Amino acid sequence: RRSSDLNAARLVELGDQLQETSRDIKRSNWLFSNSFQNSPVTPDNLIKVQADRQVAMDVIADTLHEITTSGTFLTLINAVRFENEKKADNQNTIIREEEGRKKIAVLQRHLQDMRQEKESELQRKDEIIAHLKDQLQEMKAKTNMERKYMKKNAELQVLQTQKKCAQNEQELQDEFECLKNKTDQEIRVHLEIENFLKQHQTEMEENLEHWMEKYDKDTDAKQLELNFLKITKSNDVERLKNLSAQYLMSEQVIIEDRKERDNERKRRIQEETELNAIIKLQSWWRGEMVRRGIGNTKLKKAKKGKDDKGKGKGKGKGKDTG
């Protein structure tokens, strides 16, 4: 009973797998039909259909043989799985192809943009080249004009230089003639001066002996005079020493006399200062005694006042009698 239950469950499972496999086959056939309808009938498509039909027949035959022998249909399941994987690979290939086409389209647009940009840049460069060619032509024309001008200017400068050189050459020739004449004149003058100097040298040699004799005589006379002056100098030096000693003695006496006079003057000034101080001190003391009434100053003042009154009366009487 248990084995029969297991077989029944296995049959149910196999039935489910068979139904699923049949659904996959139907879906594959439907996709195949759609692709066949969308694709035109070509020899390649017919060959592909024939190959697919042969594969399906082989799978069905193997599946029937497996069902009759072992009661399973793994061959069909494996075939369906293989076809699904193959289909997935084809789909991935198609997706990659579409992505590649999109990338190619983007790259083509980018290439078109770059081509347009390069064409614009080439056109701009062609314009620049044309402009530079125009400038080159202008520069060539300007250079030719400048070359002609420089050539003419150089020819004129050479001509002027030649004229100037000829003029300088003539001036130098004239200067050479003038210097030659001056040189001849200088030579004549030199010869005359040389003759004069020779004659003068002869006269000087003759006078030299006379002057040498006179020099000897004058030297002897001056030597005698020098000896006399030396003797006189020694006497004057001795006399100067004596006078210096006398002067020092006199100066010492004068200095001592001045010191005594200064001391006497200072002593007198000191005495006068002390005397004046004593007088001032006495006057101050007397004034203080008078102001303060110290000593006999009051009696002297009273007595002096009476004497003054008596003298006044006597004078008055005398006037009356008179």
C-alpha cells in the first residue's frame, strides 16, 4: 500500500512536470510562430525551422523512449531547460546587440558632430591660411620695395662716402704737404740751433775754466769767513749764556719782589677789610644800644637836650638886649 501511494504521488508529480513542460513547449512554439511571422521567408529561416523541427522530433522520440522504459521524462525537461538557457543567451545577445547599436548611433552622432566641428575648424584654418597668404604677399611686396629702397640708399651712401673719402684724401694730401714744409723748416731751424749750441758750448767751456778758478778763490775766501763766523758764534754763545744767567737771576729777583708786593697788598686789603668790618660792627652796636636804650645813652640825650635849651635861651636874651 505504501509503495502504491508513493507511485501515485510520483505519477502526480510527473504529471505536473509534464504539464509545465508542455506549457513551455507551447510558449516556445508561440514565440517561434511570432518570430516566423515577423521574419520573411528566406532559405536561412527555412533551414533553421527544419533544424528546430528535427531537434523537437529527436527530443520527443527520446522522451517517449524514456517514458516507456523508466516512466520518467528527464530528457524532455533537460531539453526544455537547455532551450531556455539557449533562448536566454540569445536574448542577452540581442540586448547586447541593441545596446551596441545604440552606442554605435551615439558614436556616429558624436562622430558627425566632431566631423562638423573639424570641418568648421578646417574652414576657419583655411580662412586664416588665405589671410596669411595675403599678408605674405603684402610682406613680399613691402620687402621688395624696402629692398629696392635700401639698395638705392646704399648706393647713395657709397657715392657720398666715396666723395667724402676723396675730399678727405685731398685734405690729407694738403696736410701732408704742409707738414712736409714744416718738417723741412724744423730741420733747418734744428741745424741752426745745433750750430748755435755748439758755438755756445765752446764759449761755455772757455768760461768754465775761469769760473772754476773763481770758484776755488771764492771757496777759500768763504772758508776763511766761515771760520771767523764760527769763532764769533762761539763768543756770542758764551756771551749769551752769561746774559741768560743774568736774566734768570734778575727774573728771580723780580718774581720775589712781585710776591712780596702781592703779599703786602693782600695784607693791606685784609687790614682794611677787617677795619671796615669793625667799624660797621661798632656802628651797628651803637645803633642797637640807642634803639634799645642800653647804657648811658638816655642820660647823654637828656643832658644834651638841656644844654640845647639853655643855649637857646641865652641866644634869645642876647637878641632882646640888642
